[in-house]
Amino acid sequence: MKKRIVISIFVLILLITSSTALAYQPYNGAYAAQYALNHYNNPNPNFNEWSADCTNFASQAVWAGGFQMVYPNSPLRIGVMDTSNHWFSRKIREERGVWPLRWTVEGWAESSTWIRVERNRGFYPYWKGILGPNVIETSNWRTLLSHAKPGDIIQLRRSGEQHRSHSIVVTQVTNDNIYIAQRSANRKGDVKDISERYSHFTLFKFNSIPVNFPLE
């Protein structure tokens, strides 16, 4: 009996220490960058696909880098959930109808923070609230270059517009350029190539905080 108690306590200690270690593993920007390169023109069938798919794709890359999805306590429903507190995308099944006429529908349950750029409870306000000062706003190309790392996300705003309208994934940074991958206009390339069309950059420095950083 005493032996069982000692073993149980030992296992419990291992679980606690291992879960604590997992909670603070660093974000793996290389994984996020590689995911973006693998799927910018080859959509992952495990995720939904939108006609305007840039932020959905950016969220997938952040997830691939190590951040876990944050689900509500209530049951998921097919469709987009407007939320400022959760971040997720999952394919689910729903029971519809009333007995004896009942059927099953399959579809995607997603948060607004997962798929939208900024407005209507999008990616920007959600991650700005978590990353805080590690979200950098700049119109200076050199400032962006000095801070960006593979796996970070950049959102872009056009000249004369008030809101960010596009999300891209940083895949490589050199001394004089930032290479990216994106969806919507499915391509990989560099920021210099698209910077002429945009006047402002928002850099999300995901490499700056540990995975599973307390979100609430």
C-alpha cells in the first residue's frame, strides 16, 4: 500500500513538472515558417479554406509554431463565432432537426480572431492584447527588417486606408530583405516586392513570448 502511494506521488510530480515545462516552451518560428512554405499554394485539408484566406493561413502558421487553440467553454457551433477571447478552427458535426426527422451536418466552427484581419473582432485586437509591446507599428522598412524573425506575422495597411487589410507570414530574414509566404494571392516572395502597395506595417513578434502564455 505504501509503495503504491509513493509511486502515485512520484507520477503526480512528473506530470506537474512536465506540464509546467510544456507550458513555457518557446515558440518555434522555424516550424511556423516551414508550414507557410509548405502550404501557401497547397492548402492543408485539415483546415477550412476561404476566398480571402490570408489571416486563416497566418493563424495556421502560428498554430504550427506551437500556440494551442483557445476554445470557449460552451459547445462549438458550425459557423464563425464573434469573440475577443478565443482563437480556434475545427471541423465538427452537428445534429439538426427534431425527432423523428434528425440528421447530421458537418462543417467548420471558427473564431473571428482566427480568420479576420482586424475589424469585427479579428486577429489584430486579439493578439495585440496578448503580445502587447511585442506588436510593432511602423512605416519604416528598416525598423521592420531589424525586428522581424521567421514565424512572425506582418499585417499590412494601404496608403490612405484606416484599417489593416492583409496578413503574411515571415519565412526568412536576411541583412537586406524579409521573405514571406501568403494566401489569398497565393505566393511566396519578399516584403520589398509588396511594400510599394502598402504604407504601414504591423509586426507580431511571436518569437518574443513563450507558447501557451497566459491568455486570460
